Amino acid sequence: MSIRAVVWDVDDTLFDYTTADRAGMRAHLAAEGLLDAYDSAEQALARWRAITDSQWARFAAGEVSFEEQRRDRVRVFLGQELTDAEAEAWFERYIGHYEAAWALFPDVLPVLDALAASHRHAVLSNSSLHVQDRKLRVLGVHDRFEAVLCAAELGVSKPEAGAFLAACEALDLPPRRVAYVGDHPEIDGRGAADAGLVSVWIDRNGAQTWADAPAGPHRIASLAELPAILRSDTRFGAPSTFR
């Protein structure tokens, strides 16, 4: 059974979120005069990322709204009881620096070009449509995708099967005919596999050992490896690309 469509994660899969976030936050903290409160810029950036991950988990679990997790990231980071308006203003100043560093990974346009004629494409993100729709437009790839689906509007987040199945429904295809590509081994990799999609986990940095890797997804280090997987789905006993 051939794979007819690819559904993509956005942040740290198509878009180099980690680099943009680090560069944007470093510039923002310098502009706000906050770097002197830390032993190093790396310490400040590590704290921001840890707070971001923690607050994002609350949003993914449905505990807070997308906007609330943003405001709470600022409050926790600054250690201040800010009003909503104050927290939003601080975050918006950060966004200006962050957006200045936006970029696709170098392997994105080549693989989208290579698959343009053979596969349909959509996006499924655990963010909001307002954020990701604009991001894809600024990055110049929005028109590559038939549908852009996000957790904030769907009401269900990856790794829940309902999120992946909503993307399949948007394409009017059964899960077995759809591949999902994402950077998180559990949220994307195992989640898509458990939902019945052909799951492809892109592990650009080789962050996990074989023993730590989840069962189910194909594991790749570059999107250049993706076309070979789509031409030959290995779920039924052919040699696996998982490494």
C-alpha cells in the first residue's frame, strides 16, 4: 500500500525553532538589560528553554490556553507578578527578535521539491493556527500544504491519536496511506506510529541512543533520507532505516 501524503510537524522539523529561539531570546535579554543577572548567556537561555518546555506541557495537556502559557513563561522567567498586558508586552518584544532569526532548515526546500509531484502535503502542529499559518507564509512555504492543522483549534494535541487522525481526515486518506514527519521521538514518533500512520522521526542531532529510541518510527538524520522511506514502507518486514 503506497504512501499518498506527508503530514509535517513545523518547529524543529521544517523550521529551525531552537536556533531562532536562542538567538531571539539572547538579543531580547541583552536589550532588556537582563543578562547581567546570570553567570552566562547560556545559563539564561537554558532557563528560558526549561520554562518554555514546562509551560508548553501544560498547554498540551489542556490545562491552560495558548496565550496563557506564553504569559506564564514570562512570569516564571522574571519571577514577577505581572498583569496580562505586561506579560504580553514583554513577550511581544521578544517576538520581534525571535522573528528576525526565522529560517527553514537547509534540507527542507530540496525535499519538498523532490516530493511535490508524488505526494500531497499538510501540517499538524501542537501550536496555534495564528502562529503557524503566519510562520509558514513568512518562510515562503505556506502554499506547499493543502491543510494546516493546529492543536489550539483542534482541541486535541499530539501524541493523542485524535490529532493525527484529524490530519488524515483533512486529506481524506486512511492513516496507513499517510506519513508523519516530526522531531520529537515520543510526541511525534511514537504518537504517529500508535495512530496507525507511517511514522518518521527526524533526529538531526543524534540525541538518543538506540536503547532510548522508541519502537515504531523510522529514524532519519536528514530529510534527504525521506523519499527512500516513502518509496518503500518498511512496516511489513523489509530492512528498516531505524538506527
